[in-house]
Amino acid sequence: TFRRGNPLILSLRWLFPVDRFTYPTSLIFMQPFDPDRIPVILVHGLLSTPQMGGEVVNGLQADPAIRKNFQFWAFFYPTGQPIPVSALDLRQALNSAESRYRIDRGMVLVGHSMGGIISRAQASSSGGNALINEIFEKDAPRVVARLPRAPLLRDTLIFERDKNVRRVVFVCVPHQGSDMALAGPAGFFASLIRLPNNIVGAVAEVSDVVTTMDLRRPPTSIAGLSPRSPFLRALNKRPIEAPHHTILGDRGRGDSPNSSDGVVPYSSAHLATAESQIIVPAGHGAFRHPMAIAEMRRILLEDLVNAGKAAAARAPAGR
């Protein structure tokens, strides 16, 4: 992965020609699988690749307790495709790994920016048709009737949480969207994204019965990051069914809660349900900041302590 060239060029390459994305696997193991170590899966955001996790992994593995108890994976996907499709790809990749390997101790997801939304969809359930009802409103019954003809659409909008996800760390995640998705050249860039036929075809199956939005062109990931995104707004109403934490940036201005990392405002990244939150003096790339890496280290080590206490509580008396 690291030998494939300049990360900026790679990130642009897999933003636009989604229909040509090819890679041997979407889950990249950074070490041989070890059943005794907990997988930590890094999920990159828009205009990024798994290479974004290099500094994070090096920083975390400097701790011997983390080296002993955790292994690191990365999820690789074309960032121009619709967010629900990327979430489905991750769901299927995790399910495949869970079927192939013995993952007894669960998994931790670390999602940056859009990768955090994709990660959130692994720790949340759709509530049956609740997402569809929220997204399509009065058109929902007609959309549901078409789902047998559009299995991709069905699988992206009806799902259960992955019970193996034991914890999620959100880094600069626009849970309520970012106006940057609507500003400047974003719309032009979105028009350059080429989606594969299976996504275009799935949307076409319901486009004639949907009156609440224009589906003549399937939504891309850029549109999906808008505060007006129906999927984003619907997912934001679903509970996160795993312990979770927030890391966000304020560019060193110390003006929270009126702050922003330059892309995502505090109001969008903040989660009232998070077990912890830390603000680091950095921009949208805050995941690389030493304070962010130190916080991830604290979360992982605390997770080990809590897991040990839970195991002790379950042990039979006298043992």
C-alpha cells in the first residue's frame, strides 16, 4: 500500500474514477493476524488513503502494552462513492474477517472525518425500515416495494450493528455534516465522480417513485457530507450502540464550542453520548497530532482495564 505512490495522487485517483477502483482487499492487515490481539481498524476519510494511519500506528505501537494486546488494520475504499455504499463495503469486509478468523475479543474502530460516519454505521442499526422512512418520507412505502429489485439499495439502508465492534473513536467527524460540502468547488468536483453501474442502477430502480429529492444523478460522498444529506440526518438520529469517544480540533484558537477544525465545526463533531472528548490544537488532520495519538493510547489502555474487570466479574466465585 505504501509503495503505490504519492498519497495525494492516490487519494485523487480513488475520489473520481470510483468505477475503476481495484485492490486485492479492502481490509489491509499491517501484521499477520493474531487471534490473541484485538483488531484496531483505521477508516480514512474523503480524499485520503490508508497511508494516513502510518503516524498513528507508529505512535501507538511505541507502547509495549498496545503492541502486546492490539493489532492494526486499515480499511481502503474509493472515497467518491456514496457513504452508505462505503459503510456496506466495510460491513461486508468485517463480516468476512469475522467468519474467517477467530475474533474473540471484539474490534475497535477509529474513523477520521467521513471515515467516522462509515464507522458509526457499524455501531448503529437501521431500526428496520426506520432509515428508509426518514430518508424518503412519504415515498418510503413505494421505495420499500421496489427493494427486491434493488438489493444494493436494500443492503445499504437496512442493517444491524456489528456486535463485534466493542468501541469507536471518532476523529473530526461531521456527524451533522459540513457546509464545506456545499461551498466553492465541491459541487464541480462531485460532478467529476464516476460511479459504477451497480450503484447507478440501484438508484434508477427507485428514482421514478421518489418525489422528495432529485435522483437523476446518484448522490456522491461529497453530497453525503452536506448538512442537508438525508442519509446523514437519518443516521444521526440512530443511537450508537457501542462505547465511543470524540477527538476534535480547534486550530489552536481555544474558542470551543464556537470552534472549527477548518472543515468540521465543533457543533457537528461533538457527541453528547461520548464517554470522553478532547480538543486538540490542530486542524482537520488532528489525528496526527501528538495529543490525539496520546488520547487514542489512553482509550485503548483503559479499554483493556475495563475488559479485565468485566472478565473478573463474570468469573465463577472462588476462581
